[in-house]
Amino acid sequence: MSNTKIIVAGPRGKMGSEALRMIEKQDHFDLVACVDHKHGGLSVKDIDNLPNLDAPIYEDIEQCLQEIEADVLIDLTTPEFGYKHTRLALEYGVRPVVGTTGFTKDQLTELEQMAEDKELGVVIAPNFAIGAVLMMQFSKWAAKYFPDVEIIERHHDNKLDAPSGTAVKTSELIQEVRDQKKQGHPEEKETLDGSRGADVDGMKIHSVRLPGLVAHQEVMFGSTGETLTIKHDSINRESFMTGVKLSIEKVLNLQVLVYGLENLLE
């Protein structure tokens, strides 16, 4: 069986460079190219602080997809470019694995339809950390018994979207088992706009952005005389690579879009 040929978009980012190091360690993965808005024409090994991999860098993803034979595109960029890259990858018969969050529901629906039409797998994961996926699943289970819930997510101050994709996904899972409920006092009033966080189906989501953080979330449940907190912390970005590796291996055998790493776990 031949090795899986991989293109990485966003190789100089913190997640992208970690993905390159993960690929370098795997005997069955080959990095065949990278897409970056700088350094076109150079090789990955020519860039400081990146692994010694002899893969070309393209500034134009469409040119890359035209010239490079690949099985999988890993996209760890931004919502704007992630959506564009995923569309183009599908058009060229390459299966995307996307760690970018912030897609709209309309964009996800469109990509889902494209994947089905092309019979190509796509994995879009709000969080690649296995522990974070378990945290979301445990929260869904707990919400059956604790309908009063608030989500607090904390990330580094370079994150572009708020709330995080993980928080949004957590709220969606909770909504599947929880009846809509407005929490707090019925006459509650914010004396500072936004002080109670975002409202999703009656539950609240709070976003914190500070240097020194990586990715952290706690889901707090309250009931008569007790509280329950389910918490996950990613201490460094290496924690996401187990999920990225799993997604690459699984997407090769998919013919539909899968949203959420939990759908790949047995």
C-alpha cells in the first residue's frame, strides 16, 4: 500500500508547523507540498523553524492542486481561506481535513453537498484533541440531567473567531438532548452589554482571550444544591496531532463530510 500524499495549508502557523512535525514522524505519510501566502518557490526545509522536509511551497493553492498529486489536504488556516481551500480541494479530487473553525451553516451545507456529489470524504473538526471530544460527549450526557448550563472557553489572544468552534459544537450537542430554557432570573438585565455572554438556546457561552493560553474549555452545570464542571485543557498543540493523524487515516475511506472528531471514534 502506497503512502498517503499530503498537502498542508498554513505550514508556518503554530498548528501547521506541528502538523509538519507529526507527518515527518509517520512512515506512511508523505508531505508533497505546502500552501503559504509567502515563500512561494522555496522548499519547507528552507524556512527557519520548520522540519527538514523537501516539499515545495506554493502561494497559489489552485496551482498547487494542478501540479501536485495528493490524497489529502490539511487546512489549518482561517475560516475565509479554509472554506476556499476545501472547495478547491474537492474540485481537484483531494480529500480535505480541516481544523479551521468559523464556517457558517450555509458553507457547511454547501461543502456537505459537494462531498456527496464528488463521493469524497471531508473531515472538519472544531477540535482535534481526543480529550476535548470526550469532554463534549460527557457534556451532552450530563445535559440530560442538568439543563442549566454555561460554557466558558479560553484561548490564546491570536484566535480570530469567538466563540470557539468547540464551544459552538458543545452547545449543538447539548441542544440535541436539552429542551430550550432561558436561564437566570426572568428580570435579569445586563448593565454592561455582553456581560452575560452569548445566548444560545437559553444557555450562555463566555469567551476569554489571553496570551499564555492554548485551548481550554469548561462546561458548568447547576442544579439544586450541586454543580458539575466538565473541563478540558490543551497544554500544547501537540495534543491535537493524534486527532489530525486519525482524521487523515479515516478520511481516505469516507465519501461524505464528517463534522466533529467524535464521529470518527469507535
